[in-house]
Amino acid sequence: MIQEWQIKSRNDGCDGCQVGFVDQQAYYTVLRFGEKGYTRRDLCESCREKADDDAQVISSWKGIYRVSRPPRKSTRLTTDAMEQLLREHMEIEEEANTSMIYLLAVMLERKRVLIEREVNRDDARKVRVYEHRQSGETFLVRDPELRLDELEDVRREVLATLRGEALSEGEDAEETSPGTDGCDDDADAQTEGAGASS
Ligand SMILES: [Zn+2]
């Protein structure tokens, strides 16, 4: 079975010649869709020239490799919370999360955390391909093609969840960095609550 949502990590080196990427180096991502679902390859410029496209290639783009740096806390809190919520929901893989995953991806695109690379349609399903600007990961997100009023409901739900997390994080953010485990528990509890009430 092909998973609805997937995050594909960027490699730290070329899949062709195996040479590691350096900071600010241009690389080429090739996304294929085949029997095993989505596969991703990252290539350096010379390997890209040698590689040949085939029918399974659904998308390819040029990226800039960036050595990851720790995010600045004060300005990144909101987008970090959005990103964490998106990753948690994509891991859970529940049909009920489709709308929230999609909206979080759209919001993160507006915040310039994600870049939309491709819109792909297979089996009447629309899948949007996003690239994480900093980490280079590929996010495959199903577009539920919601109406505007449906989108607004989801948007409210997302903002309410984020506000809840921001409040609980804000209390001790100055002294201790919030542990990942604690955040996971919060998000799970809120997700269950939202599901039960609807
Ligand atoms: Zn190479």
C-alpha cells in the first residue's frame, strides 16, 4: 500500500558518485513514482547531466544544500510549532488528519519554510510535493481539495491547537528548552480531543 503522506530526507551527498555535498552547493532532486511508491534521488551537477529521465520521473528540481543550523528561538516559535504539528500528523497517518496536514503545509509554504515543487495527480488524488527550505526534505501531502468554508473550519482548528501549544511552551521557554516527549504528549491529547468532539 502506498502511504498517503511521506517525508523523504535529503541526502548529505550525491546518490550517483557518493561525494558529500558542501554548504551552498547546488544539487538536483529527482522524484519518481513507481511500484514501490515515491523514491527520491539527490544528485550533484555532473551526475545530473549523466542521468536520463524516464517515465517514472514525476518531478525534479534544483536545490541549494545548506548545513543545518539550530533555529533562532524567538522568531521561529510559531513556525516551529506548525512544523512539529505537521510532522506529528504525517507520522500518525490517519485519514482524519488529511485536512489538517494539508493546511499546515500551505501555512508553512506562506511562511517560506516549505517550497511547493509539484502538483501530482494519481488515481484521482492530488498530491502536492513540498521541499523543506532548510533541511531539503521532501513532503508529499495529499490535497483534500476542500471548499473555502471547509478550509476555514480546519484553519480555526489548527490555530486553536497551535495557541494551546504556544501557551504551554511559553511558560517555561525562558528557562528550559521544551522536551520533545512533552510536546508529543500534548499534541496527541489535543488531536484525540478534537476528533472526539467533531
Ligand atoms: Zn555525483
